[in-house]
Amino acid sequence: MSKVTIVAKLTAKSDCIEAVKTEVIKMLAPTRQEEGCIEYRLHQDNADPAVFVFFENWKDQAVFEQHMETEHFKAYVAAVSDMITDKTVHRMTEVG
Amino acid sequence: MSKVTIVAKLTAKSDCIEAVKTEVIKMLAPTRQEEGCIEYRLHQDNADPAVFVFFENWKDQAVFEQHMETEHFKAYVAAVSDMITDKTVHRMTEVG
């Protein structure tokens, strides 16, 4: 198995931006301590603050799958589910 | 001015995937040599190989603007313009 890069984009409802921001920031510390988590970086769009992007790198697909079974990930998904309008997750491979 | 993160996603036409891949790979070497280019990383989606994402970090907006004035950037834009169905560029700020 090889490294997997995750690019996850989510868009908060206009009246939930700060609440979503609180939840996504909560993910940083516990996720970065997970075994196999190489990189876990969060970004907010400068023009549209409702848009957040996680840029992640994981040792392999298996540890990424484990990540999605953690308590903090499940709590995050539950917490934001009613506060977002859109979410896309790309599993990718670095090129070059 | 502070660091700016760029997340750029482009989708190739189904019959132009390899041609677009050639063009995006060509961007890596000259761009990484540009002054103020902190990070310039390319990814291809595992499930849909037509989807490419650049993850970039630039010293500030000014050097990113300069990047878009370079010969290699202009040549790349011209080369892929008829070969892609979609392109989004997010200018972002890292959080946490």
C-alpha cells in the first residue's frame, strides 16, 4: 500500500460558518496524533469564508479508513452534518 | 502580506486525460524554481483520473500574481484551455 492524499472540501451554511470552523479546528490535534497521519492541514477560503479545505496525507488507505472510525471523526461528522451545504472528498495520488 | 495557499482543481475531458497530465507535470519544475514558491504539489484522483488538484503555498499574494504572469503559466493555460471541462481556484489561508 502507498501514501494517499486526501483533499476534502466542505461548504458551511451561511449562518453556520463560525460553528463549522470551531468543529473543523477541533479535528486538528487528535487527528495529527493518529498513527500514520503524515500531514493534516486546514484552510479557509479568502473570498468565501464558508469554504474549508483539508489537505491530508496518510501512510496508506488502511490508516485513513481507521481515521474515519475514530470517535473524534464520528463526532465531527455528526456535529457538522446539519451545518454544511456541500462536501467533496478526493482520494488522490501525488504526481511528480 | 502573508502566505497564501492555493487549491486548484481541474477536470480533463475524458479523451484528454493523458494530454492534460503531460501539461500539468510540465508546470512542476519551473514553478518550484520561482522566487516565493514555498510548495507546489500535484495530485491525481484515484477514482477519477480526469481530476487533478494542485496544492500550493506562496510567500504572499504578490508572488502568486507574478506566477500567473510567467511564460510557463501562460503556456500551460493556453495548452489546457480546450482540454478541460472545469477549473476552480481557491485562494486560502491556513488555519491552526
